[in-house]
Amino acid sequence: MDFCTMDISTLTRSVTDEGVRYLELFLKEFTTLFPGPVNPSCPTCLHAYLTAYKQHYNTMQNTCTYRLHAKYENIPLEFGSPILVNNTNITTAYAKQLLQQPNGQRFFAQLPPKEEPLSEKIKTLKKVVRKSAKAKKKDPENVSPPDISNTTPA
């Protein structure tokens, strides 16, 4: 059952085909995620439970490594755009579009680390191999294995 798409009235008033109330199923699932007592008769509490549940699943689904500063939450994607970008709905495509704006990096509290291009990694590994080969030619008995700890495999 997908409770993230339900509103509070559907949750409190509807039943399944077997006659089990959605509220009962929701509270069972909610207490498995957030242990503790719940108050099913309090409308304000139920609304808070549903909001916490939705936020929990929205943050789990969002794997984007970009994070906005708090003051830029719900910023329009571009001038006049109806799409409001925040940390729960941000995607890599949205982030790249925001970065294209003048001084676009100011919106972000966290940017993904820049990866070294694969061609640069290959060049680095080739240099290490050449140095090792030269050292082996000079003194074949006292050659230690090359230090490749600072390079990452492709």
C-alpha cells in the first residue's frame, strides 16, 4: 500500500477490499519505522505522522548528491518556471540547470566531488608503471613495488 500518495482524509476514511481500515495499516507500518506510542484519535497527530512518513520515503528516494542552501529551498527552476526546486525533489538535471544561471554555485551547500576524467587516470597509471620500469632497469634486485595508493583504478 502506497501511503505517500494518500491524503489525510483518504487515510482516515477508506478501507481495503477485505474491510481493513487504511488507518490501521498505516499506523502498523508507521510504528515499524518510528517506534513509540501513536494517538489515532488526534487529527493533528495523524497529519504529523503522515507528513513524517512521506518525508522519510522522499529522502530515501532522492539519491542526488546536490544539496541546496536552506535559504534557496523552493527556488524556481528558471525565471517564470512553475517548478520549485528543493532538497526533496532536486535531481541532477535540475541542479545542472540551476548551475547554468549566473553565479549558480551560490544556490548549493553541497556539490558532488569532481571526478578526474578517465583519460587522466590512465595517464597517471602509465606514469607510475614507467617509473617502476626505470627503477627496475637501474637496480633490478632492490626494486620495491610501485606506490599506487594515491591513484584510483578505472
